[in-house]
Amino acid sequence: MPLPVAARCGWRGAVLMPDLARLAAMARGLLPPGVAVAAADPRQLHPVLDGEALPGAVPARLREFSAGRHAARAAMAALGAPIAAIPPGDDRAPIWPAGITGSITHSASACLAAVALCGVIDGLGLDLEEDAPLEAALWPEICRPEELTLLGDTPGLQARLIFAVKEAAYKAQYARSATLFGFDGLSVTLTATVFSARFTRAVAPFAAGHTVQGRWARGEGHILATCIL
């Protein structure tokens, strides 16, 4: 989602290292056949290819960026796709090689990437968040009025979950719309393992009222949300 709200939603508590293999397996369990997943450690600096430089980026940003590209290329290799650069666009979204669609997500302690062949998957969204309460000041920015009424007994955790599923749905639709919009552009409903995200206004090629579906899970100290078009 557009900054600066998304940038302020990171958890700043103690970082506990998750099992990256288990996180990747959790993502595979949420995604259909034909989607490849890989993980990387965003605390380490990984090699990048020509065209992937981030001039002026601070070391922490370089580490998370390189981890994302490392995980994405590992996923592409698992898919049988050739190794290729994945430069950032002007909108900071990855520019995938021809014939590939994908999504990259990271927390302070884990990075995941998922890729698929275009035509098999039209849009792919992945979001990983630390499973910690979202600060109350951000709830009205993330949640629509009808969502605020559903935060329940653990409102901070539920708000964090709503943030994650909206991010996953937003990333999936962006592959088709290339349109930026805020958190109020989607209205979500949740069950124990799945979610629906409804467009509250038209975002071409999606009409107002169009709904996309996704899945989510908790594990390894994280919330993971996925969305497929």
C-alpha cells in the first residue's frame, strides 16, 4: 500500500528469528500448485545483479532488498525459469522478467518470495507481518468503519491481520491495475483461514464491488497472507 502508513506498521520489538524453511512451507501450503516459494534472511547482504542497484540506500534497506531478490531468484529457479535481474520500478514494485509474475515480502527477520508463470496466475500477492498488535493510532488508517466494529477482544492483533490481508490483496491486484490507492479502497471479511477483499470503488480493470479471495495463517511469530488472481 502507499507510504507512509505502510512504513509505520512495522513491529519494533525484540526480533526473534523464525525458521525460514517452515515459513516457506507455510506459504506453499496457502498457495496453489504452479507457484514456487523461497525464503531468505533479510539481516544478511546477498549478491544482486546488474540493474538492481539502489543508489543511496542505507545498509538495512540494501540487506532486505538483496534478500528479496535472492529469494525471488531461488523461487524462479524452482519454477524452472532462467536467472534474471529483477530491478525496482519507479513505484518500487519489482519489474519481473517477461512471462513471470510474483510477489516479495519481508519482516525484520524473514523474507519470502513467490513466483508463477503468467497465464497460470494473473496476479500474486504475498504479505508477511510480525504477529504483534498494531498500535491503536493506526487502526482508523488501516480499517474502514465496518472493519473497526469487528476488531473483537484482541483489536491490535486483528488490526494487524487486516493490514496483512489488505497488503496481499493490493499486491495481487496491482499486477493488473498498476494503480495506487489507500487502505479504504478495500473492505475485507475474514474467517479462520480465508479472506475476501471487496473493491469499494472502481480500479480499472476491477469494478466497484469486485471481490478477490485469499488465504492466511499464523506461524513462526508471523502472520502470512496470500492472494491469487
